[in-house]
Amino acid sequence: MSNHTITFTVTQNNSLPLQNYLKDVIGIPKGLLHELRMSKQVTVNDEIPNWTTPLQEGDQLSIPILAEEISPAATPISIEVVYENEHFLVVNKQAGIDTHPSSEKDLHSLSNGVAHYFKENEIHSKVRHVHRLDKDTSGAILFAKHAISGAILDRMLEERKVKRTYLALVEGIWNTSKGTVDKAIGKDRHHASRRRISPTGQKAVTHYKVIKTFPKDILSLLELTLDTGRTHQIRVHMSSLGHPLYGDKLYGATSKHHRHSLHAWKLSVPHPFTGENVTVHAPLPDGFGPSFLKLEEL
């Protein structure tokens, strides 16, 4: 990407017209495709194209990054960018901050801080978080830097090509080294913000591996990956096994802590245009678990 354009080469002779290639192969949604066409800035081999003419292998495409008004409102909140390229960035979210504003009056979410980062770095785009984390969950969150990468990354997330790995400190000592929880999750009609295991809920699958146990403190550290992304999925699944997250009062933890001990530790993302895999680690924050556990060594 240079001068606010994306340039790449058609690598397969699939005889698709430009319109279909951008929609079906690149993944640009219909609305954005219309905006690009109306801009008259898309070129094929440096020429204004006929959008219905089939592309050929080796054709050079150039697509503009259309400038947008930055939103939500920019707030000078300190954010930790752990990775950035021309198309997306990964932020290590602190616990205690929402991913996005709850209303127009909310100016203190992570997205407000990213909007300020965009403004400072002259990135003229809406803030697009590709996924989200609970307020008290820390770790890696993926943000697109423009509408085209946002659409592609959204599709990759739906296709499970974006891989997220979590670390969780849970109550109790596990008698297995790894396993899978396959239990549907639905809303709890008795508690507006809580979820529960429900046969009529949405399918939810969590894979876990025990990294370390702390017998003296009756705690275990787990690494977890998800096949699905349900609200509170890890928290509900761990609680259903009798191992609520450390500090997770909403789901039955007996331990007192200022947050539940869940951290999005690793994020693997295919590059939107090259397909090359990018893997990013978000360091564990202070206060993830009790101070007597030496978790910083991980």
C-alpha cells in the first residue's frame, strides 16, 4: 500500500470480471464495491477498467483507500500497540476498559483511544475492531486500519482463519492435562448480563490445556482456544466444569480479585492480501493473578 492505494497482482487466471474478483476473491462487500466503482480510482494495469471484462493472470490492480471521518470520538487514552502494518494493528487491551463505547456519551473505551491514535498518525478511517473482549478481560484485540482490510478480516474471522489463544487462571487442580468442552450457551433469564449452559443455546466449543498447577494455592493455569466466539464462552465453560476463573464472581469464583483472570495471549492473523500468517503475543499484565504467583516467567 502506498499513497493510500493497495496494489497487487492477479495470481490466478480465473477469468472473473473485476467486479466479481473484488467481491468473491478479495471479499469486498457490495456497498463498498459501489463506492470504489463511483470513485473512478480503481485501475487495472494503470488504466481505468471495464468492470465486466475478465481479468488475466499477471494483471496489476490498484484500489484506493477512501478517506473516512475518524469515529468514534478521539480520546487521549494510552494504548499499547503490539503490532502494526499497513492494513491492521493489534492492541494489548488493559482490564477494566470496554472494547467499544456503550453510547455516544461514552468517551473512555479502547476504541476511543485507538481513534486518538488514528488521528495522531493521520489514519483517516473509522475504528473497526474485528472482535472484542469483555471489559475485565485483557489482551490482544485486532483493529482494521481501513474499510477494505476490515471487510476481509471480518470474513476471515467468520471462516475461523483468525486464531485466538487465551491464558486463564482457574480455581481448583485439574486431573486431566487437556480436553474439550462442547456445551451450548444461552442467555440466563434470571440475570441480564450472565450466560449459562443451555441445550437450546448456541453451539460453543472450547479446547483447553493445563500449563501449570499451583497445588498449595489450589489454582491452575490453562491455555485455551475456541472454535466459536460466544459471549463469556470461556467463563461459562470453565464454571460448568467446577473451575471458575480466579476472581470471576459472576460465575461462582470464591476467590476475591479485582478482575477475572483471563488474557488474550496470542493472535494469529492471515495478511489480508498476501495470506502470510502474522502471529502476535500480548504480554501478561500486572495484576492478572495474585501477586504470589510467578506468572511473568511464562
